Amino acid sequence: MSNLVISDVSKRFGKTVALADVSLQIASGEFICLLGSSGCGKTTLLRIIAGLEQSDSGDLQLEGKSLTQLPSHKRNIGMVFQSLALFPHLNVSRNIAYGLKMRGVPAEKSDARVKELLALTGLAGFDTRAITSLSGGQKQRVAIARALALEPQLFLMDEPFSALDAELRDHLQQEVKKLQQQLGVTTIFVTHDQSEAMALADRIVILNDGKIEQEGSPKQIYQQPATRFVANFIGNNNLLDVTVETNAVKFKHHDLGAPSGTLKELQGAQTLALRPEAITLQPTDSAQGLLQGKVVMQRTIGALIEHDVEIDGYVLKQTGLQNSGFDISVGDLVSLNWDWNQVWCLPGELE
């Protein structure tokens, strides 16, 4: 069942198109990440859902009821802003209880709800602490608890971890995911961080220039990009413009062999997306590869080692585990191989 239905929502700021006929259905209990670069429309869409921005056209329905003309405070939506917007003159408990107080919730019931949320967010014992005495991660937890206090139908988060260091950000991502699964609250999370979206989302919605480029599970987005933009935006991808013939796949003047895998049913000009980790390298004197090239860059990142291999002016990126093969140095000639079943053919015309 769809919890939130977004239908043909558009928004302009002067001559700038922020959103163009965006439609999306979000199921109850789903964790959605709106992902894209700055200016793509993701925060504008979140603010329209929250009632902080009015769309120029289109409709929003939450559990079958239109939100379009409903003011923000009547939408039963909890939101965590990038700035957090906590009240510095109130302690932790009073910050969390603020919305309950505004709704006229009896003190006994409010106190019980605050105590429950303090435990859920790992803040038990922090009830009388001043906001100014908290760390960045603790403030994030207070903001999350305050947004969840009224048991919202939708929980919205606008890049809440962007100002935190990497270790704390990773820890809070795990906490938020566990909390969302425990509560089953429908969540929409805005981020520009691909890794964050991949780690958190049940479904990722990629926006570009106010339009949805692709939506799908993290696995679908990563393995089966729908456009060249998505293929370039999510992780690293090698994009090969090839020509598929009955008995050969041609890349520049190189013959890559007979079509197999996803290419069997295709003909003519195609764009292939090939992840760096799908490529293996071997010495040219010990193996016959699909291609041969020269290593022009080598970089070690933890357990991984990355290579740039130049082939007739085109550079292919390859990634593998350290100590998993022969020693490679910059300047070496290598053979490149891959499994055609790991190659994805991009739909549509070449750009």
C-alpha cells in the first residue's frame, strides 16, 4: 500500500525549474533516499512534502488524503533539518517534548513518551542536560527524538549528518536505520552522499535538473544504471561506446569477441557500463585478454588497489584487492578481462 503519492509536482523559482512533473509512490514503512547533486531539486521536493514550500502544480496524497492545501503543522510529519534548529534555552527533555506540549498532550503521557525516546535514541540519563553541553552526535539524536515524539506518519531528514566527521556519520547512519526499522515509520532522507544513500535506503530516487533519472533498490541502481548520468554519478563506471555485430563486439579498432551475456540480443551502436571491480588484470606474456593496455596510475586505498589502464588514448579504471594477483607497476603492459554477464548495456541513444 502506498503511504505517500506524489503526482506531477512542479516548482519554479523565477526562471529556474526546480522540479518538473515529479511523480513518485512511497510505501508504508519504506526508507527512501532522495539523492542528487546540489540544485537537483531534492530539498525542494522534501520541503513541498513537509508543507514548507508550495508547489506550482501537482498533488500530494498521504494515506489517501490530499496534502496540497493542508498547512505544515496539520500534516503529521516529523522533520530533522540540516541545521537541527534545537532550542538552546531548553534542556534535552524539554526539546523533545516541545511538540507534545504544543499539541496539549497531558504531562504524564508526554513524560512517558520522552523517556521512551531517550532510551530509543541512546540518550537515557541525558534528560536534564543543556543542549549547549552536547556533542554533535548527541544533538542529532535529540533532533531525531523530537521529530519522532508525535509519532508522525512521515519522517523527513534533510542531510542531517553532512557536518559530522566520517566515523560519527557512519555510526549515526547505522543507528537511524535500526531505529527506522524498529519503529516502521515511513522515512524520506535527502543526501548528496552516494555511500550514505546506498547504506540507508530501501529505494534510492536519483534526481537531476528537477527530474527523476532513476529509482530502484541500491543494488539495481548500482548494477543496472538507466542513463549515462546515473552510470557516472553512482560510484565509478567505465563507459565503452561499442558496435555490436553478429559475431563481434568492436571497441575502437579492437575486436572484443562474439557477443555474450547482455549483448546477445543487441545490434549496432551501444554504450556499455563496466564497473572497475569487474575487470581483472594479468601480464600480457601470460594471458590473452579482451584488451591490452598500459598502467598509467596506481593508487592504494586500504585493502583495495586501483589502476588506470590506457588503451589508445582511452583510460579504463580497474579495482581489485591487494595481494590478489601479480605485482603491477606504473608503466607495465597488462591484459584486461571481464565477465560479460557483469556488463550492463545502457538503454537509449548514445550521448
